[in-house]
Amino acid sequence: MKNLKMEKIKFGIQLTILMLAFPVLFVTEIKQADEDMKKINWKNRNSWKQRNLQPAKH
């Protein structure tokens, strides 16, 4: 009986750790993707500014 109780406790702890780990991993991935998008947008914005600095052809 004691052994079964310990197994249930171990399973509960493992399940809790997994339930806590997935949201943390998800948030980390979202932050990384957000940073990558900001870098891409910043590069595009800079290239757009450089194109606008050239004199217009009439």
C-alpha cells in the first residue's frame, strides 16, 4: 500500500513538472520569435529609409 502511494506521489510530481514546463517553453519560444521579427522589421525599416534618402528622378 505504501509503495502504491509513493508511485502516485511520484507520478503527480512528474505531471506537475511537465504541466509547468510546457508554458515556460512556449513563452520562451514566443519571446524568441518576437525578437527575431523585431530584428527583421528593423532591417526592413533601415533599408526603406536608405531608399528614401536618394534624390527623386524627374
